[in-house]
Amino acid sequence: MAFHFFATVSRMKYIERWALMRNSRQENLSEHSLEVAMIAHALCVIGNVRYGKCLNADKAALIGLYHDTSEIITGDMPTPVKYYNDTIRDAYKEIEAIAESKLLNRLPDDLRPAFERIYRPEDGENERYMRKLVKAADKLSAYIKCIEEEKSGNTEFRTAKESTEKKLEKLRFDYPEVDDFMKDFLPSYGSTLDELS
């Protein structure tokens, strides 16, 4: 019997992000997920090294890789629509959960529990904190996209950048790892390759 989980997940490369906005360069879900995974891993490493946390950075990276796979089924819902009000937000979360279950059902029974641990939060303060950092990594990735679009002369992302920046200001107050990442790494984004060399 053939199982379709990985063939389905591989379709992330066809899901374009920021569909309602003019982009100087398109970004697909695969690119975004890789960036979120790397940033989530970095945030957890910062938490462990600098703040004495005991976070599972490898698991955070995995969660980042898979965090938007439900969009293969649902499509990418623009943030202003997704969070327009509580009713829409709650309905979309339910749709996401159904889509994730459909994906997990495309795995053999013996492998499914390992992947459920990626999709479904486990108990514990470290687990909750780590998952918050993955969400912060998602916001950082969105902000980086706004920076890159702005640097290319595209003003279309101005309000998205401003609203994302406000959310990040709160996150950096609540999570020192986010503040450190923004101070240490964010200034380099949008630089040319020569400037990074």
C-alpha cells in the first residue's frame, strides 16, 4: 500500500505566500518553512546557551519545517483575514487541525506517533516555551520578507512590516531569545552578498 504523506508535503513548493501582495520575488511555503526551522533552532540555542533553558532545539526545527503543512490543503490564508475576528480565527484553527489530521492519516500506523509529536504539543513548560519560540520564528521570517521587499524598492510591504514589527516588539519583551536574535542577526538581512562577505 502506498502512503501519501511525503508526496503531499513535497507540494509545499507550489504554495505561494503573500498572494494578495505584489512581490518583487515570490516566496513559497518550502522556503518559508526552512527559514522558520533555522530561526526556531537558533532561538532555542540562544535560550539554552545564554539563558540556561533546557529547550529541544532539534524538535523546534522540526516543528518549524512542518508548521504550515496544513496550508497544502487549506491554502495560505492572509494574516489580516485569518485574524480579522475571534470567530474567523477559531474557525481557521479548526480547519487547520482537520487538515493536519488528514495529513497524519497519510502515514502508516507505526510511524504516525512520531509525527504526531511534531504536530501536537506535549505537556510541560519547556515544550510550551519552545513552541512559542517557533511562533516567534514565524513572525521573524515574515519580518525578514518585509525587509527584503523594502530593500528591493517595493513599498507594498510597508504596513505588513509595521504591524509585524509591533508584534515582534512584544515578543522581544517576553522572550529574550527574540530580542537577542533581533539585535545580533536581524541587521544583516537585506545586505548584499558583498556586504556580508
